[in-house]
Amino acid sequence: MVSFLKLTSVGANLRVRLLGVKLFCYGVTSSLDYPLKKGKGGTFKLEQKSLMSESVIIHLAILSLLWLSLLYFGTQTASTQLDASWTQALGYAFKHHYQAGVDYIYTYGPLGYFYHAFSSYDTDLFYYFIAWHIIAGFVLSAFFLAISSKIDGKIDKFIYFSLLIFVISSFPPEAPYFLGITAVVILAITMLSGIKQLSQMTLFLIMLLFLAVVSLTKFSNFVLVGVGIVAITVMAWHIYSISRAITIPVVFAIFLIITWLISGQFLSNLPLFIVNSLDIASGYSEAMSLQFTPTEIKLALACFGIMTLMIIIGNFTKPWKLESLVIAGVVMLALFLAWKSGFVRQGLHERLFFTFALIVPFFLDYNRKMNVGLLLIYRVLRYLAIFTALIGLFVVVGTHLNFHPHNFLSHWNSRIVQNITTLAHLPQFQAGMDKELVRLKQQYDLPKIRAQVGQSTVDIFSWEQGIVFLNELNWHPRPIFQSYVAYTPSLITINGEFYGSEQAPQFVLFKLQAIDLQFPLLNDNEALKILFRDYQPVLSEKGYLLLKRSPRGQGVVSDGKNLLTQEMKIGEQVDIRPWSHKPLLLSLDIRKSFLGRLYSLLYRFPEIYLEIGTTEGRKMSYRIIPKMTKSGFVINPLILTQADMKKWYKNQPLKQVATLRVVIKPDWLQYLFKNTIEFSVSEFEVTPYPIDERVKQEI
């Protein structure tokens, strides 16, 4: 019986796959001679055919297949994972009307929880999350179908839809939304000159509403939408007048404000959300740079070069069209944003660039009246750009996700079958998520901490916010709730001022964690110094140290007596043994050269390491972030692990620093920095919070 059921399941799976592929291939090859046509005035409309005509039915079939491919249902509730925890935190913030840009400052906006395809399961938000992805998937599919009218020929349409359905949908969430935003902007620009009927005006308003909603999901989307609105406005000014053009950003702003208010946000906080998000974006290249993979970089630069040639050939032959040039500008700016998102922090982030570069060659406009030779070169360049991006994508996902050309369709097929099954059995799917939630609550149960904290406010110093939610604690976070994101002086100050005020939480769950081999006490150093001063240890449970607020001072912690200030060269070793017996703060002013500023703007920041020698003769190396090091951070004694933290509270011996040295990796990039670094060592005058023997035993 079991064998029969397995065979039946395999057969059904295969039938779904064959039906989908047959329907897709038949539809593209037989009916896409009749797509959405460009009519008078640049408007898009279906040909004058019956709604039951073959072409309409096939288009609906393709739309359905694309929609099914873009559906995602999230993942299980967060526990200790970094990404899962911040998605769970975004959901918690949405439910409790936390104010974006004020109560929490992050790269995602108030709708960020719904935007992310793999957001952690939240019982209260489950059906809202599902509704978002059902609607968003349909809207994106409709826009992708609409813009296919710009593509000439069956072969190109076949390639376009194949890539969308089988490839792009496999890598959410950024690529489909980035492509969707770009497609909507291009459609809006193209139809501007022909908006005469109410239906056309309604469609244009829907496009602006879509852009407003998506802009509040993630700040990179906000920036791309901003570029798009400027482009649409410029074209409207060119076609009509400035007075009519200005209505576009005004209407967009109205939609943005309405969406902001519906999301539970106060209007007065919108400017703070933009300003603080810009601050995060400004420090991203420096703080989050990771890895160096030349092959992917070469392929990405090849994509840039090929598309630049396409724009030159396709748009700089007479007759010139401003519309084509504006569209090209939008595409290249979007490609640059995808480059920055993918290649600052290399690895899986590169997927965004290559998936975006895979489709946007179809979005570019070109002069269809140029001579046959140039037209042939243009089409060859288009295929070359697509092929290059496809190679880059498979290099990335083959390395990290085991996605290869030979197994790609099977991955897609499995997901389609799973999506159909999940849609048909949503209550059962939710029941399974709830069952997993119960298991995780039992696994990560903190009964002693929960009994001690009760309903008091609590924050967690690590990236494991999921633990707070599983134990149903009253989360009251510092604004930059994951410390590795507090990587600019202003962001560090915001968290420090929060902990130095009466807003500070009554309890803190503490686990010393750092990403990318960063020096552990560098992240959130102003808040950490206040934590050392104003919080006393209470108990320890399952690796978490519970600290209770009992202020010993007010405001931020000032640096103590200055012991040493001097200029040091990159690579030069500085001896601080005369002060190794004292608690010390270190600050470094590492300045970029002009070339360094340009390099980090266009690409990423080189990795900088602090090499430490101890009085025992040990050597160790930790990553440091220049904007973080401007604020004094605890360097001595060396508190590198959770065990070291407990030793500090117990007044037990810890390793002491003897020498320090700053190095650049790779060292040939030293020319990106000024020759000297201002180096300062001062006393850290905060002593460990006194605890009795009972607490020493508890921790």
C-alpha cells in the first residue's frame, strides 16, 4: 500500500511537471505572436479578440504558472538563527506598532516582514503573510506579462518567460521585486503619452500605488522606487509640462503616506526612517564587506560592459528618443544598486545581481529602424549578456545551494507541487507550523529566566531574538536591535543614549557574539559600556547571562584618563605593556584616501584587522570596522567569549594586551587609506558590578 501511494505521488508530480512545461512551451511558441500590443499613444492593450480566444487562454495559463512559481510561504519560527531572528523581530515590531526609524532602525521598513519570502512563522500574522504573497505574486506576474509586449519574436519571448518561471522565481525576495519595480517604471514611462481613458489612468495609479507599497519593504527598494519616480516625472515634463509632471510625485507621496499610516506608523517618523536608513546604507560597504571571488566579479563586469554596448548601439543611432535613454538610465542605475547589494557582501548575495542582469536586457529599448548589421549585433549582445549572467548565477548557486543546470528543473518542479499542495491545505500547513513552534518552545525553554523577568522589559545582546519570542518575554529592544548593524558613529550613539536613559530595559539576556570574526566588544560599544556599568548579573541559563538594571551612573560612559595618543602607521606595532594591568579603552581614527572613498562607493571596502599580542605571548587577529573604532571600545582585559564575561564579573584573571597592530587585507590595498592612524588609549573606569557568592554560583 505504501509503495502504491509513493508511485501515485511520483506520477502526480511528473504529470504536473509535464503539463506545466507543455502548456508553457505551447503557449509561448503558438500564441505569443499576439501579446499585449502597443497601441496608439504608447498604451498597452490586448488585441481585439474574444476573451475565450486561444491567445487569451494561453496568456492566462502562463500568468498562472508564473504566479505559482513566485509563491512562498515563509519558514518555521525563529530560534537561534541570525536571519530568522530579524525577520521574526520585524513581525513582532509590526504587530506591536513599533515605529520604523525610531523604535527600531534596520534596512527593512514597516512592511519588511511580509516582503521577505522566508520570514519566520508568526501565528498572528500567518494569513496576512499568505495574502501578501498571493497578491504580490499575482501583481508581479501581471507586470512581467505586460512588459513582454516590448519583446520582439517568439524565441526571445520563450527565453524571457523560461528565465522568469524556472530561474528568477527560485531566488526570492529581492530579484522579483527589483525586476518588478524596474518593469513598472518602464511601463509607466512608455504609456505616459497615451493616458486618455479612465481605464488607462486607473492602471497608471495602480502602478504608483504598487511602487509606494513596495518602497516601504526595504530601503534599497525605496531608493530604486525614488529613481523610478524621478524618471517618470522627467518624461512627463518632457511630454506635457512641469505643472502636470509634478502631480506624479505628489500622487506617489500621497500613496506613500497612506501606506505608512495603514502600517501603524506615525507620519512624523517618516523623515527619521529615511534619514536613519540612509545612515545604515552609508556604512554598509565598510561594515559588511565579505569575501573576494574574482570569477563572479569578472562575469558581473562583463554584464555591465555588454549592456553598456547594447545601450550605445540601440540608442545612439538616429532617430534618438529621450524615452529610450531614460529607460536605459533607470536600468543601469538599478543594475548598479543590484551590484552594490550583491558584491559588497559576496556569497549568496550575488544572486540578486545575476538574476537581475538575466532579465533586464529584455527591458532595454532600442532603435528598431537601425540597419540590419547593427540590429544583428544588438541581438547577439543581448544573448551574450543573458548567457554571461546565467553562468554567473550558476557559479554562485552551484557553490552555495547545489543548484546546477542538470537539477534546476527538478528543484522548480518540487516547489510548484509543494505550492499547490500548501495552497490546497493551508489549515494543515499552519497546524504543522504550530506543532513545530511548540517543539521549539520546549527545546529553548528558559524557565529560570522567565520566572525572574516576569512581565518586565527585556532586550537581548546577540542576534538570537527568536529566543525572546519563544519564551514570550516582553521585548523592549535598543533601536538598532542587532548590534552588528550599529556600524556608524550616529547609530552607535543612538543605542548608547537609549541605554543611558530611562527607556533602558529592566533586564538583558547577554550572549557575546560577533559576525565575520569581528572583535567581540567592538559592536555596539557605547551601549556595552553602559551595560557593564548599570547592569548586574543575576543568573545564567542555557548559555544566556541574565543581567538586571541597577544604574550606577547617568547618561553615556565617558572615557577615563588619556594614557597614550599618537600617530601610527598601518602595519606598525604599538607597545602598551606599561598599562596592561589597567582596564583600557582603545579608539582608532582610520581615514580613507580619496581613492578609498571612490573605491568603497563603487565596490566595497577592504577588510581591516587588529592584530593583538598578549602578555603571555599569544597572537590573535580580529576584524575591525573603522567607523566603529572611532568610539572607544574595551580592549583590556580581553573579553572574547561568554566565559570571559563571567570571569570579569567574578574578578578572575583574564588575558591582557601587550601589543597592537592594524593591518589591511590584502595589503596592496593600503593606498586606499591615509598613511597614518590616530591611536588613543584611555582608562576604562567602570569596575565589575559587585556580586555575592550566591550569584557567582548562579552564573
